[in-house]
Amino acid sequence: MKSKIVTIVVSAFLVRFILLVINTYWFHLPQGGADAVRFDRVAYQMSISSYGYSAIEIISDGTRMHVWLGSILYSIFGQVPFLWGLIMVILGTATVRNIHRGVFLITDNNKLANRSGWIAAFFPNLAVLSALVLREAPVHFFLSIAALFLIKYFKYKSTRHLFLFSVFGFTASLFHTGLFALFFGFVFFQILLSRKSNFFTKLIVSSLCIVGLYFVNQTGIGLNKFGGSFEAGLVSIQEGTGELLEHAGSNYPDWLHLKGNIYDLLLLPIRLVAFFFAPLIPFMVRTGSHLIGIIDVLFYMFILVTMYKRRKFLWRSDINKAVISMALAVSLVFALGVSNFGTNIRHRAKVLPLLLMVPLVFKSDIKQKYRYSYTHPPEPKST
């Protein structure tokens, strides 16, 4: 089967562009009001009067950095939300391309790459979030391109790709603190799951990640949402804060809130299930508007159930192990930090680029003996 990447990318762009037009000129899409409107207003205010933030203060807060970047755009072109949204559309479309490319590099199979690309192009929440001036599209883009360079590192064994994985992973983390878990997941893979890396490679790669995380923790860069350090973030989670929305019907039931004691360990697997499947599981639908969340859940259920059924096949690849480990680490952080499924809908989309880079393999694909390529061919010119 031939690659459909051009058709997929064009389709992804058109879907996101149409959603942008609707959100800008007709009515707000889901999640297109509230924070998105506030970001637009604050960016405009920052474009006409400096708030006096230092560079460290800007990059230590993902929301502030995102709005500051928008203010630069507004200072040049004026308050044009459509233009800012168009940049988000381009980043969202590039994310689809990165997912397609990543799956192809893992499998050397256009059919599997096309499948993941089409899902990424039309995944409802991913498309909507790519048309809003929220920070989701930058997170998705930098996370997906970080994962793409990690896949290239495994395939071509080039330290340059490992370096670029670190750079883009760190950039994604600047937009949201929880993405630092990406590196914890990679260290976990290197130490416990990697089969082909020798002891020296494991030691060097893990040490570099740990040193980098230590530097981030000491400087507080990107950790404002966690109180300025990983330790402060852990204390916040132990205290059971977890983003409860005042008077919101989407809050978790009381028994699922963190208590800051050993009981929280028992809640962890339940909160992880709730992160991906609420409001369907645990059953928390209280109003008609919550039914929208169920549509989102069904897509995740399809992807995760398919991955679970093919787990033995997927687990043959160190690349898949690494991507799954990182996706699980990021998911655990958000599962601990959020206690309402309204916020979950946005946060679990942050993990989606990683999930879609794990090949979505059906039983019929295995029967046809689609092979995984783990050779090290010459690196292609395009990145």
C-alpha cells in the first residue's frame, strides 16, 4: 500500500481550519471559551503594556509563556485571534504528520502508518484543540516531534537524534509541567525494559536524563504549576488538591479524591482508569452535556483495548516499549494531578500523540505477517 501522507495532512489541515473559522466567527467550540478567551485578552494586554516578567518567570510557567508568545504576534499584527489560531492549526497538522512518520519508521509499513495518521487527523478532541488558542497544539507538536526523534535514535543509533529528543521533550515540558514525566518514563525503560542497550549505554543515557531533571528541579524552569519543584508538586498531590472545580458537576466522587496517605496507593490504578475512561468508567455521567465526554472515551477505549490485545506483538520492539513507558509515566502524573473529568478530556489528549505512535495492529495485520524493521538503514535526508 502506498503512503497517503499528503492526503492525510491536507485533510487534517482542512478539518482544523474549518473548526478555526467556526470558533472565530460563529460560535465557541467545546473548550473554546473560558481559558481560550482569557488567553486572547491577556496576550493583547501584554502586547500593549509589559507586565515586567523576567525571562525565567516567563519560561517557568507554561500558560504565561504561551500567552507571551501570543503577545509577540499581537504586537506585530494587532489582536487577530484568527492568525494565532492559524498557527495552532499548522502545529496540529504537523503533529498528524509526525505521528504518521513515526509509525512508518517503526514498522516500515504504509498501511499501519496511514491508519494512525487518519485517526490522528480526525480524532475529534485532537482536531478541536488544534483550532483553539490554548497551549494544547504546541504541547502535541513538541511531544510528537520529540517522540519522532527518539524513534529515529533507536533506528539509526545517532546521538544527534537523542539530543533532539531531549530538546523537544524539554520544550514540550515548558508548555506544561506534567510533560517532564516523559523523561522519567524513558529512564524507567532504559533501566528495566531495554533489551538491546548494554550496561554502559543504559548508564550514560539514564545519567543524562537524571542530570537534566536535577537541573530543572534546581532552577524551577517550567515547574511553576508544581510549586517550583518536583518535591513541591509531590506535596501538592499528597495533600489531595488535584484540580477540583468549584461547584462543578464533573468533579470526581469524594471517595476518589486523594487523602495524602497510604490509601492513595490503592486509588492510583482507579484514578488511572478514570483519567482515560471517565465519565464512562467510573460511571459519573450526571448531565446531558457529559455525554460528549463519552464520545471521547470511546476513542481511547478502542485504541487502548487494541493495544492490550496485541501487547505480546507490540512488546517485541524496544521502540514500542519506550513510547509506551513514556505515555504511562505522563498519564500517571495527570491521573494524580486532576480530580475532575472535564479537565481530563483536555489532559488525556496530551498523551494521545504518544499512544498513536504505537502501531495500531489488528489481528488481520499479524496474519499477513507485517514485519517490524529494526535494521539500521542510512538515515533519510528529511527529518
